[in-house]
Amino acid sequence: MVKKRSQFEFVTLMASLMSIAALALDALLPALETIGLVIGIKDSVDNQLLVVAIFLGLGIGPLFFGPYSDSIGRKPIVYMGFTLFIVASFICVYAQSLEVMLVGRVLQGIGLAAPRTISIAIIRDMYSGDYMARIMSFITVVFILVPVIAPALGKLILNVYEWQGIFYIQVLFSVIVGVWFWRRQPETLTIKNRVPFSAISFIHGFKEVVMQKTTMGYTLISGCIVGSFLVYLSASQQIFELQYGLKEEFPYIFAATAFSIGTAIYLNGTLVLRFGMKRLVNISIIAYFFIALLYTLLFSSGINPPIGVLIGFFCAQFISIGFLFGNIRALAMEPLGHIAGMAAAITGFISTMMAVPISIYIGSFVKTSSLPVFIGFSIAGIVSIGIIVWLRFINTKSRGIITS
């Protein structure tokens, strides 16, 4: 018997399901150089692959977990994902080469795609519209605490133990959250709403998602924004530790930038009901573009500015991102509540498959300067603005046809 939960517990539990992915990503950042030496990485730029690989898994995994959850329910899928993640974590612990480590990281991502995707499907099962965006904002506020503390936790473990301890902590956290989820979260997909899992149903669901212009538009925006943000995430260690020589300060700098996202997400939870998702997204994307453009123009020489200036620009950029993450995902999911698991899977796959090559390509230029990161932000911003204009045009055209 599951006792009645408060909304606070629901928000915290959903955030915890999502946050294991953040822990697996961010706690490892201070150890990238050490791990690179152990597994034989010769070019420090290749350390970024350890971050990008898990994102690749996070994109692949939903294609199975999302549709299958629409068939057998949400909870069994989460258990499958946690099991795969634990196995993959031990592959990483015993890896002696880059290839084996990358296999482990991809499998970690595939496993974590289950709780990450299913948490969104559960939220969509229970909420819709601006209220869904509000819940997503509060969940992301809790979730953002992990990126704030994860690098410092990873640094602490690295100081008192070895880099393998970071993976052990991830496994322990996943077990705790898994037990909590098992004990306290009821199944949200009713029997009558379950869809038999088959190739035909997947193809039909895929077609429905792809043919939904609003969903695809916001999914493409998500791919652009996440891709440019992933450049920062994968290259931050290289920028702050190698370019600026701030190895000891890096966890705290990363926490400050993560906190700026969290602040914006918290404000979004209040403002979204007043102004609506679309207006906040439009304003934030414009700000996102112009902040990046300003940095690119001011420091076009490629010479890094003082660290305080760089952090200021990153924080301003991430405040814009804080108003985008939850709202874009909610807007993409809004028309597809009847196939929430399938929709979460396919939209997540498309955005991630966009983000990974974007981040790998732009990240390859981040060697002696942070300028390529902001060039990436600028390009992602202008493309996103173009998509917003296109969505407004087709929606206006559709309303005109209906009126006539």
C-alpha cells in the first residue's frame, strides 16, 4: 500500500530520477584528466568524449524505454534502466582503455534514459499545459542542485580515494532512489490507456510525432540549445582547469554557473502561469542569442577575458537557458499526451542526436580559447529564432485557412 504523498515528495522524487544522469555527468568532470591518463588518452580534447558518450546513450535509450512504457507501464521500465546503469558503472570502473570506457559510458546513458524519460512521461500522465511547465520548473530546481554539488563531490572523492569511487557513489545513489521509487510512486499509466508494443505501433507513433509541426519545431530548438550547452558541459574542465589554471576552483565555478540556471528555473515556475510558456521561450531565446553575440563581438580575437567577465557571461547565458529547458520540453509534449512515453522517447532521441554531433564538432575547437563556445551559442540562438518565426507563420496560416 502506497501512502498518500505530498506534491513536494513527488517533485523531489521525479527530480531524483532525473538527477542521476546529472550526477553521472558532472561528478566525473574533475576526474577527466586523471581518467584520461589511466585509459591512455593522449589529446586532452578527447576527454570530452567521456561526457558526450553518456549523452549518446541518453538519446538512444528512450527509443526502447519510452514506447515500451506505454505498453507495460512506467515502473518496470525504471527498474530495467537502473539495472543496466549499475552493470555499466562497473564496466567503467574496470575499464583500461578509451574504447571500453566509452562503451560503459554509452551503456550508462542508455540505462539512465529510463528514469529520465519515464519521469517526464509520469509528469505528462498527471499534468498538462502551463501547469506541467510549472511542475517541470520546480522539479528542475531540485534537479539543478546536483550539478551545483556534483563536481565538488567528485573532487572530494578524488582527493580522499580514487576516481573509481565516483562510480560507486553513483551506484549507491541509484539504488537509494530506485527503492524510494518502488515504495512511494504508484503506477500512473492505467490499463485502459496502455498501447501494445509492436513495430507497427512504434512506426505509427513515430509518424504522429514527426508530423506534429509544433512538437518537431520545439524539439529542433531543444537540439540546438542542448547541443550548444553540451559544448560548455564537456569543455568546462578544459576551459577552467587548463586555459585558466583554476583546477582547485573549478568545482565552485561550475557550481556558480549551475546556480544561475537554477535561479532562472525557480523564477520560471512562478512566471510561467502569469506569462505562459511561449512568451517566456520567445524572450529567452532572443536573450540567449544576443548575449552570445555580444561576447563573440567583444572577444573575437580569441583571447580569453578575465575570469570574472567569462563567468558573468556564462551566468547570463545560463539564466536564459533556465527559462528554456522545461518550457521547450513541455511545449513539445503538449499535443501528444495520449502517447506520452513514445513522444518523450522520440523527441528526446531527436534532440540528443542533434546535440551530440553539434557538441563534438564545436568542442573540437575549444583548445586555447572559450570563444568557440559562444560562437556555438550564437549559431544555436539564431537557428532557434528562425524556427520560432516558422512556427508562428504556419500557425497563423493554419488559423487563416480555418477562418476562411
